Amino acid sequence: MWQGVGAAPGIAIGPAVVVKRSQGEVSSETGAAIDPRREEARLAEAERAVRAEIAALRERTERELGAEQAAIFTAHLLMLEDPALVGEARRLIATEGLSAVTAVKRVVAELSATLAALPDEYLRERAADVRDVGERLLAYLTGTAEQELVLKEPAVVVGTDLTPSQTARLPKDKLLGLASAAGGRTSHVAILARSLGIPAVVGLGEAWISEVRDGDLLVVDGTQGLVLVNPDSAELAAWRKRQAQEKAEKERLAALRSLPAVTSDGRRLELAANIGSPADVEVAKASGAEGVGLLRTEFLYMDRNELPTEDEQFEAYRAVARAFSPQPVIIRTLDVGGDKDIPYLGLKREENPFLGLRAIRFSLARPDIFRTQLRAILRASSYGNVKIMFPMVAALQEVRAARAHLEAVREELTAAGEKVAQRIEVGIMVEVPAAALAADLLASEVDFFSIGSNDLIQYTLAADRHNERVAYLYEPFHPAVLRLIERTISAAHRAGIWAGMCGELAGDPLAAPLLLGLGLDEFSMAASSIPVVKERLRSLSYEEAQGLARVALSLPDAEAVRALLAERRE
Ligand code: PEP
Ligand code: MG
């Protein structure tokens, strides 16, 4: 039995299909088994393929984004020609008998380290280009480039570090469950699995993945974060029984679907779903969602080779708006960066991507992409109750700049005779501590807040949400996090606007009484969590929850808060 992090609830039982990791696994094979002539030929072939790949990327980028953006690929082509890269790898194959993979890895590691240590900033930045080109070569050499996964039968997909775009590409109809060596509860793979309603366990560690082979029978318990490889027949029977019990519990909760989320003393709350595309609408509605509290639009940009057009986006947004109308649909503008890379955007590799050009920062730096998205959202607004939300706001200027783009786009559209809703609520995600601390200042310029606890926790505690080694610090009930949440909600209410939460904490039944007591108005979560949170909220009194929240805020640590909440759950 292997313990990881439960990422999406439920029990899956089925054969494993192992996805190869995104970088070459071959590390140091030297000696007799290697034929230098063959390795040189493989390297030459990889070089040719990568040259064609980069040239195509440059051509497309130039066509769609302009020459300036395409220049990075010209630099990558030059890098590929540089004798210090492929030439040096060729020399290592010939003189030291290394495989092509090992030679490229070594050259890339050494060259990028040398460049990174230089005083000149321009040269230092070339280290990232070397790594980028190196990764393309390695992806080709190890056969992992653009690997498409085909499932012949229903299976549990296993990977070292499944990326969001790999996950988005998995064939959903045959996907029973997911298990990965890396990742945490709020990694985007976990989020995707939850919105698809597929049991998932992440953060199982490297040792685990080496134990699993294609075809092994796996039990994935996404609720407890457990994975069992090749259980014996008694174990299997016990797990099948639990799977059946879980199904029955799900059916019981489904009966709550049409009941309102209202506390025993009459406080009405809004329970909405987090979704990634129109494909998620059905599951969301079936779970009783009263709207969409977060449409993560980045998934429309992933799993493809070029930007989605305005019309493509418009159609996706309109489909969701229509499906929920008159209930609200909050469309979040593109949140790229961090762990969400979109290769064709040619984002520069950053040392600290979570602190870099992410989300609204990227949108403001690329008004062409931003305005196309805003046009699509505004056009969809006349088909339902659409609200717009900007991610990762850290400063008032960002809100003002984003709103200025929105207004300009609205004028363009109305001048062209397009229909746009008269009034559209504009809100921000509060997911950077600065925004929570300055919530009073931001509240006067927006219509709502939605607390992004996933990022708020990682930025407050300086603990990467994907890094299992600091997962012990990633703690929603840390007093610092609770104070920021309290501050955000109070500032919203003082300014007469509403406050919701769309981070994973909103879907945690343990947190429900606390968030209710703090005054949260809207809870947006993975569809699969809605029934259990609704059941919990309906069993609580707002007045008592307020008392509980006051006590929780006075406690010295997360452990004490958890104990208090667990006690109230009894
Ligand atoms: C969050 O940070 O809580 C959030 C909802 O946004 P994402 O998980 O997409 O970063
Ligand atoms: Mg976020």
C-alpha cells in the first residue's frame, strides 16, 4: 500500500497504463552496449527534427503574434547551430562513448550552468534557452515528444509528473483514475481530476513509480490518498465492496441536488462549480451547482498549437453562459504561467515562475491576447449572466489597467453594433497576500472578491503548492491564512460587495462552518464536492458558526483549529 496525497475523491480499480516522463530517463549508460555511430545518427536526426519544429513555431508565432515575439525562436535556432551544444554532444559520443541522451544532458547541464554564472544578464538568460533547446532534443531522443496517449480499455493512468496539458489530453471515456509521483492537492492535475470526477492520488514519490508496470492491477483511493498495486483476491474483494458503498453514498447525496444551500437559521449561500470548459457543464449541473464560480479559461488555450480565436472562445463562453442562465457564470481571464505553460506562447523560462509573469501580469503585457479574450467574453455576456474576474491581482493599478482594456473593448464592440450586456460585474481573485491586506482599497473598485485559497496559502506561507517536500507547511488553517481570509471578507462587506472563494478550501466540508462563520457569501468548488458541502451547510446555524469562527481566529496554530473543527463535526 502506497501513501500519497488524495487529489480527487473516489475509488478506481483497473489496469495501469504508465505514461513516460517528459524528459529522457536514460542517465549514464556508457560502454559496450552503445554504438557511437548509431548514437551520432540519432543525434543528427533529432537535430533535424528539432530544427523543423522550432522553424515551424517561429513561422506561426510571427504570423500570429509578430516578429518581436518570434525572435526567441530565431535565437533557439542559432543555439541549435552553436558548436558548443550539438557539436559538443557529438564529440562526447565519439570520444567518451556516451549515448546521445546522456551526451545532450551533460552538455546542456554544463553549458547552462556556465552561462547562468556569468555576470552579464543577457548571457545569463541564454541559460534558459539552452535548457529549452536541450529539452526539445531530449524529448525527441526519448520518444516523449508530443506523445499521445491511447487507451484501448478503461485504465488508471500513471505518470511521474503529469502536466496539465497532458492530463487535459487524456481520453476521458476510458480514464478510470490517475496516480502520479509528483504534485500536491492543488496542482492543476489534481484540479482537473476533481472537475472530471476522476479519483486521483498525487505525490506518491519516485520510488513508487518504479514499482509499477503497464497492466498491473491498481486500486486508487483518491479520498485517502492510497494506492495498492496488484492486491490479492481478498483485498480486491474488500476494495470492490468499498467502491460499491461509496457509490451508494454518492447516490444518497445526489438527492440533495435540488435543495437550496441554506443554513438552519435561514442564511442563503451560493454553491457554484469550478469548471474548465463547456464539457464540464453537465457534471456541474448534475451535482447541483447554482452557477459557475470559476471558469478556468486557460484550458481552452491548452492542448493545441495556436491561440484559440475570438470566435472559438466566444462559442465556449456562450455555451456555458447559456447553460446556466440566469445563474451566474464567472469567467476568469487567462491564468497562464506558474505550472501552466502553453508552449506556443513562447513564454520565457523563469527561475520562479509562480512569482513571475503569470495571470493578469501576462495579460497586461500582451494586450493583443487579452483584448481578444475580453471581446469574446463581452460578446458572450448577452447570452446569460456573465461576470469577469481577473486572476492574481497584487495592485490597484492592475485592476485599473485591466478595466481600461475592458472599457475600450466594450466601446469597440458597441461601435460595431455587437450586443453586449448592459452591466457586467467585474471582480478579482484575492490570492496574493498583498491583495488580502489591501482588500479595503481594492474593494472600492470592483464588484466582488473571490478568494483563491490555493495560491493565497502558497504565497502566504512561502510553500510551493506542488512541492511535496514542503507540503507540511501548506496549511489552510494556519492563523496567518485565516486572518487574511477574515480580512478580505470583512473588507468586502464593509464596501458593500460580496465575497466568495474558489480555491479548494471552499470544497472542504471540514472548513465549511468556519468559512460560513467568517461570512463567506459564495462557495465555488469542484462539482464532486458540492453535495457534501451543501449537506454540511444545511446542518449548521450561521449564528453558531460565527461564534466558532471567532474562537478559531483566536487559536495559536492550525492543529488547534483542526481539532476545533473536527470536534464540531461530531
Ligand atoms: C486559487 O489559486 O485558489 C485558484 C482558484 O486558482 P488556480 O488554482 O487556478 O491557481
Ligand atoms: Mg490561483
